[in-house]
Amino acid sequence: MQSVAKTVIGALQYGRALASLPKIKQWYAQFPEKRVAEDHVEVILAHQTYGHVEGSEKNDEAVQLLLEKYADDAVYLVFDLKKGSSQELWRMVEDFLTEKGGFSSGVMEQASVKCKWDKAIRGLRV
């Protein structure tokens, strides 16, 4: 997991470098609610076994720690939601889809999920 963390931290430097450019600063001055460079760069950490019984709880915790530490950056987690994924993850995704409308609970069999660390709830949010 250490090499993954180093890779993510290194990739985040690109967004920080963009954020130092005058044109980028000018663009984001119009949108104070956005993280600088989020419209121009995203770091996506793909973790196929996140929250799954075949995965490692230790790795999941390390991913959460990484996402929490860099919550102010445009870093996202993408994982596969499927049979064997934790009930907490199923609930998070189903709640999101229900909130957006047009979803009936229990009909989805699998999904690819993109989420971000939410400081307010101290957890992941779709």
C-alpha cells in the first residue's frame, strides 16, 4: 500500500502545479466553492476489492486514511460493487441512487462506484 500512497501523492502534485498558474487561478476565482484544479485534473484510485470479502481490511483502512488526508484535493476512489461487497457500501450506493430518483432497492446486481471522502460525515460519499 505504501507504493500506492506515494503514487497518489505524486499524482496530486500535478493539480497543485496547475493551481499555481495565473490562468487557472483566474478561472477558480469565479468558483470559490470548487477545489482549485478540480475541473482540470482528478486523481482516481481504483481498488477492485475495496469493501469486498476477498479484499484486505488493512488495505481498505489504508485507502480511507489516504482519502481522508487528501480530502481537499481532487482524489477519488473507484471500486466494484458486487456480490460479496459490504452491506455498508451497498447501502451507501442505494441511498445515493434513491435520493437521485428512479431507483428501486434490491434490483441492482453490480456497479462501478466513484466516491470521495466527505469531511462532514467522516466517510465516503458517492
